[in-house]
Amino acid sequence: MDRKKLELDVGTRTETISRLKTQQYQTRKNDEFQAIGHEIERYENEIRKIEDDELELMVLADKVKLDLTEEEKKALESQLQRLTRERSELAGKIEEDLLARFERLFKSKGDAAIVAIEHGVCTGCHMKVTTATASQVRAGKEIVSCENCGRILYDAA
């Protein structure tokens, strides 16, 4: 916001300089011409100072962005470590063959290794599953895979 304000100040002073230059060339008196010249010079010096301030703000903004990026990176790394520990704890409670099956599906299918059945349709491949498969999933007594894509299914309802 400060930079925008400074840019507006520069714009205002630039307009004033243009107006003064026009006025300067219309004058017929030498002392008036010089007085307007001094005013123009004063405004140009103010513009230089404002532009220096703007540069300082830009440098400060870059530093703040860099600091913010570093802090976000640290926070994300901390969150990643926490989630990795939590995942390891949870993975330890799952049967090895089921975990290996999930890992294989996750690697091949991306983030959708376990998907819901909605209205008899696998939400992973969008294909209709057999009635028997849908019944097995609703019963919830065993781990059931889609016949089409192989993803692990669960009942959305």
C-alpha cells in the first residue's frame, strides 16, 4: 500500500512539473521563469527521494517475502515430519499384505487408491460394479476391490 501511495505521489508531482513547464514557457519575465524553474527542480528532487523510498520498500518487501517463504517451508517440513510419524504409527497397525496392496495401488493410481461406491458405480474408474461386489462392500466384512480398476472400495452411504 505504501508503494502505491508513493507511486501516486510521483504521478501527482510529475503532472505538476508538466503544468509548471507549460507555465514556464508562457511567461515573459525572466525572474518568473527562474522561479518556476526552481519549483520544477524542487519537485524533481522530491520525485527522486520518493523513488528512493519506493526502492527501499521494494527491497524490504523482497526480504519479507523471502522470510515468509522460509517460515512456510519450516512449517511445511514440520507438518510433513508429524504426518510421516503419524502415518508410520497407523501403518504399523495394518496387516502387511493389505498395506503392501494399498502401497501398490497408491503408486499406480495416484491419490485415489481407496474409493467409494456411489449408486453402484466405482468413483475411481466410473464403471458400474456387479451387484455382488456392491453387496460385499455394503456388508463391510472384507476388503473388496473394483473388478475394473482394482481400487479398494468402500460404501459411500
